[in-house]
Amino acid sequence: YKDFSINPDNHLSLRKRDYLLLGSLRLQGAERGLLSLEAKDEPLGTQDVMLSIQNLYLEDFRALGLPDIAGVFFGDIHYQRQGKLSAQPTISGDLSLTNFRYEDKKFGHFTTSLFYEPRTDDSHYITADVGYNGRSAMSIDGIYYPKHRVSPLSGTLQLNSFPLELANPFLVASGSSIEGAAEGSVRLSGSLTEPILSGQVALSKTLLHLSTYGMHLQLDSIPVRLEGSTMHFDHYAIHPSVDPKKAIYIDGKIEQSTSPKAKASLRITSDELTLLNDPRPKREDQLLYGRIVASTNMQVTGPITGLRVRGALNVLSGTNCTYIMREDPLETSQGTNGLVSFVDFADTLFTKRVEPISPSFGGLDVNLSIHIDPSVRVGA
């Protein structure tokens, strides 16, 4: 734990007649970090509280049970209330987190400005703006009606060049990365646990890098429509960088996309598409190189947790690729394995036969007709 010194004139009191908090408290870290609380009744009869946090290093407080995170936190929260404790307050604030890291994954600099105000009709109004690395990335403006059972949520979510690179720290292990931004406006309704989304989201200059396999895919900029949380794909195109005039096309929809009950009904097609065209590996960790030409016609249906894939995959003439087999890590040799074995001589005549368990692909049910042209060459 860190040592903090307290201001000599510190005092906090709660005035009984109107429950106003009054006083001053300031905690200064011995090395870094400052927490201060200033509570006044200015103007008279108005509760005015300012909570300020400065230069607080998150890694200094992991002993309190925080996860493996790091970064410098700054925050100012302003609370105002006219009259007694039952009166409706307003809360505003500015928060920032610089050099944020999570489990050694770098994320950058985040800022948030927020405003909260309860309304007289028992509703709650909130607006917030989230920034990333000095630019506004997302804003939320909405009202929550706790007494409305059917649709207590009403608001708007605006994406302003929302950076997709935020996903990269979680993609490093798979040798993948993404660049680009998301734009769009989405109306929010429904409940907090299962919101209903309507609007559209479009990607801008988005590239998906599958570096381990030498593939780089450009994602379409046409909007993806959201209607009642159903996500519609209207001939959505994914272009390989080595064959930009052709694409993998996605048509169909994903129903209840914000719910665990999400259900897909998609068709994925491509015609004589060159996915890979690297004569030799460009990276040390690249596992696949050469040339791959293929056509697809697949149907993807069913719940997201158990997709059903049917259709055809054709590997076409002109394909000549090599897959690099990596050596497994050295394992401890067990030279005495099998030297002594124990056999159970119990009568097995009436023992029930153990049915073999079919291998699972994580909920995927795949049944594809695969045709490989006789001229295709694959090495390993």
C-alpha cells in the first residue's frame, strides 16, 4: 500500500437540518497521487461537492485486488444539489486515463466527459463523450425510464471514427491485426441487458491483416443496417489485397444480434478469387505462402453458438502453396512408458459398448463439398 499525507486543516461534517456535506479533505501521496474532496454550500442552500483525483498510477493499487492493469488516472467529478437529500442532483465530470495497459497490452489514452441528471418523472438523463488518443470516438445521449417494463431505454449512440485498432492487443496471439474506423448512428431502445439497435454502421479504410497466413483483406465501406437488432448484410464485400477487383460476398442477416440467442442466416460466395499470392514468406512467423485460387458457395445458418455450414469449396487451377510446419516444443522423454502394463481380466461379455464421441469444432456443424483441381499443388 502507498502512504498518503493528510492536510492539517481537514474536516468533514454532515449538517443535520438539510444533510449538506461540508468540509475539506486532501490526501497527497508520498511519491505520486493526489485525492481531494471539497464540499461547500455555495450559493447558500446548494450542495456543491468536487472530487478530484490526479496522477494516480493504477499499478500502485494492484494489492487491493485490481487486475493486471497500468496507467495514469485523472478525474474531476462535480456534484450539485438544490436543497435536501431528496432533491434531484446533477453530476458532471471529466475522466482521463493515459498510457493504459491491460496484461501488458498497450491501449493508449482515453478521455471521458459525462453529465447525469435525474428528471422529475423518475427518468434518468445521461450524456457522455468518449475520446481516444486526443480525438472524439463515441458519444452517447439517452434517457432511462426504470418504470417502463417494455422499453425503459431511449437514446442514441454515435460513432465518430471509432478506432478498430483497440481490438489489436487481443489479436496479437493469433498473428492478426486490424486497422480502420467505424462510423455510424444507432438508436437505442429496449432494456439495458438486451438493447434494441436500429440504424447503420459503416467501416472506413478498414484492413484485416491475417499475417500468419499472408492474407490481407479490405472490408467493405457500405453500411451494415440494423433494424430491431437484426443486422443486415446487403452484398457486403471483402476484397483480398492481391485481387482487389474480386471479393467474398456476404448476403443475409443476423437476428437478435445483441442477444445470446443471436441467429444467423447468411450466404457467402466468391468466384475464382485469389486469396494469397506470396512467392515466399514475408515474415518469420508466416505459415503459408504461394498462391491460392478458390471459389465458394456456402450457407451459414442457425444460432451463433452452434452454426450450421453447408455448401461447396472449390480449390482451383493455379493454386500452388506451401504450409510451414512448426516444430513442437521439446517434451520430456518418458522412456519407461509401456515397460509394465496392468490388464483387467474381468469378464467383458456383458459390458456395454462405449460409443465414440464425435470431435467437436466449438459448436460448428460443417458439411462442405470440397473439389480440388488435379493441377493443384500443396507442400508442407
